[in-house]
Amino acid sequence: MFDQGATPAPPYLTVGQITAHLRSVLLRDDILQDIWVRGEASGVTLSRGGHLFFTLKDSDALIKAVAWAPLSRRLHAKLRDGQEVLAHGRVDLYPPQGVYQLYVTEVLPVGTGVAYLEFERVRAILDAEGLFSEERKRPLPRYPTRIGVVTSAYGAARRDIENVLSQRWPAAEMVLAGAQVQGEGAPASLIAGLELVAAAGADVVILGRGGGDVESLSCFNDESLARAIVAMPMPVVTGIGHETDFTIADFVADLRSPTPSAAAMAVVPDRVEVAATISALERRMSRAVGGVVGDLRDEVMQQIRLLSRSSPEFVVSTGRQRLDEATTRLIRAGTSLTIGRRADAIGLAARMRAQTPPVERHREQLAWAASRLGQVVRRNLVDTRGRLGQTAAQMASLDPEKTLRRGYSVVLAGDLTGPVVSDASQVSAGEHVAIRFSRGSAAARVVTTAPDGSSRSDEVGK
């Protein structure tokens, strides 16, 4: 039954061995290494070395407790004999005395301590669900028109919020939902207030109350209230207590403000700043519009000049001027030719009179010459009038205004400054054209084209 080669176990354990074994058991227990203990403090003593020693007890048992310096001095300031507390720490065994004791890291009064533990429990749950994430938070409306306020109907917080809203942004309507802000029924009352302002169509909601101790603010650590804030269809801004106070409601809100007044300032713009911004924008817009109008005016004047040079009126007036010049030149040429032929006839007659041949023969020659001269002059005049008439007819046929008055029109590609369209192949369906009439013009869009000139448009506007 026994291994002859093995070393037999000793028939006893030393005190040190028992103590070491018990200590190893304690240290392996996760519960005992991170524990809150509730009990009445007694024998509270701060040693010369700065360590705090006391005992926690209840009706069934007691446990020694110690807090090492320098933490001990902070804990000693809020620990008194006979006070019921919650102490946090780890359980370990002190070998020299063979006793187990609580090594303390925090001490809280029972009321505050229970609230703190509940706060930590709810915070851990909601944080794990991502409800504290900044990515979940919603932006506030820039210019709200209806602001929901959930707070005590008779507290200072309501007056502070009303004063700030009326001074900074009186255009917004405030919808008040009076609620209980401390005590047992406060969470349910606050949730009902949130539902009321949501039904009223608020753009943003302020959840607030004035300052108070940790216990009076504990209703804002309620898990149901936190989830109601998250479920609101609009952003929620908290302004609870003072700047140093933090609640679960602050963590889940879309924005946390240190006070109710600060919350009101956060949800509305300052009308003075907005008015100054609008004035600055008006000045900038006026300068910009003035520059644009000036540029457009210059462009319009340039287009008018270009249009005037290419308009039918300009072409007609230019043609008329050229016709007048041609007519003048023709008249001058005819007159000069007549005068020259007359001078030739007079000279010829003089020469004839100077000749010695018989007078009758010279008279006949002179009569023949005069008759011939008249024929030449008349023929030249007829030819000259014919050429002048042809030129006038050609000039008249080139008068666009005359053609337009007969019901015809001129089609220009693009706008009135574009080239004349004389062939359907010059335009395509969907292109815009300009139509010049005898009086006025129109803009049109080509729907279809055909080589026989049957193109049509379905959009015409002056």
C-alpha cells in the first residue's frame, strides 16, 4: 500500500504552513479580492505611521480593516466610530497575527455608497450597449422654433432657462413639462415629461434641475430614464446640478451642460450675434451682386453693339447708303458725258463753218451730225437709266426689311448674334435658334429637321 521509495508526508503542519495555505486560498478567491463590505465602523485609529485601522462589525461578526498611507488620511476624514459604511477592498491574511482582514481602498456612507454602487451598475450596462458613444449623439438644430423643457415647474432651474431663452432667442416657443426632480417617483415623472414634449413636436429638449447633494440627484441615474432619453426622437440636452455633478442622464444625453442656464445657452443661438452675421452677409452679398450686375451690364452693352452691326436695320441702312452713292456716281457720269458730247458738237459746227465747201453740204453734214449726236446722247441716257434701274432693283431686292414685311423671317443659329441658317443641315434637333421678324424676335428649339424645310419647333418664347 505504501511506496517504499517515497518520502512519507509529515504527520503535522506548522503554523506558518497552515497560514500560508489559508492565505493562498483567500488570494485565489475572486470575490474576496474585489469586494464591498457593509458594517458599522468602530475603533477608528490613525497610527503614527499614517495608517488607518478600524473594525467593521454587525450583529453576527466583525472583521478588522486597514487602509495604508497616504490613502488613509483621505478615508479617515469621512470615517467616524459608530458610522454605518460601505468599505471596498480585498480580504487577505496577516501572518504575524494569524488574522484575516480587509485591506480598504474606499469608504462611503451607506446611503451614498448604495447609490454609488447602483450608479456603477447602470453605467456599466449602458456603456456596454454603446449608449455613451459619441457617434450615437445627434447634432442640435441651429435655429430651433420649439424647445421642450422638463424640470420642476416651481424651481429656480425653470426661471433660469426661461430668462436665457427669452434674452438670446425670443423667437422660439418654450414647451414646459413640469416634473418631479427628486425622490422615489421622480424617474417616472421625468419620463412622462419627456413623452409630453416629444408629443408637442419640440425640436430639442432640455432636461434639468438645480444643484443638490448626491442623493437628491440620484433619480437621474435611473436606467429607465436613461433609455427614455436615448429613445427620444429629438436631441436631449442635460443641465443637472452644478459643473462637478455627473449623472447617467448626462452620459446618454446628446449634450451635457454644467447647469440649466448653460443648457439653455447651448440650444439657442444669440440673436445679437445672428443679427451681426446677417448684416455682414448682406454687405457681402450687396458687393457681390453689384460686381455681377456691373459685369453683366458691360456684357449686355457689348452684345448690343455687336447686334447693331449685324442687325437687318444696319444692313439695310448700309445698302441704302451704297445705293445713294452709286446713283450719284451714275448721274454725274451721264451729265459729264452729255456735256462732253455737246462740246464736241459745237466744235464740229465751228469747224464746219470754217470750211470752204458749199454751205448746204456742210449744213446737211451738220444736221446729220446733230441727229447722230442726239441719238447717241439718248441711247446713252437710256442705257444709263437702265443700269441705274437695275442697280436700284438689285439693291431693293437685297433689302431684308422689305422681305421681312412680306411675312418672311430670318433664322439665326443660337441667339441673335449667331450666323444665318439657310439650310436645315446647319441645325440639329434640340438646338436653340433665334427668329428675327419684321417687328421683334423669338427664341425657339428645333424638334426635328428635314431637307425639304419642314422642320418645326415646339418651344417658342420672347
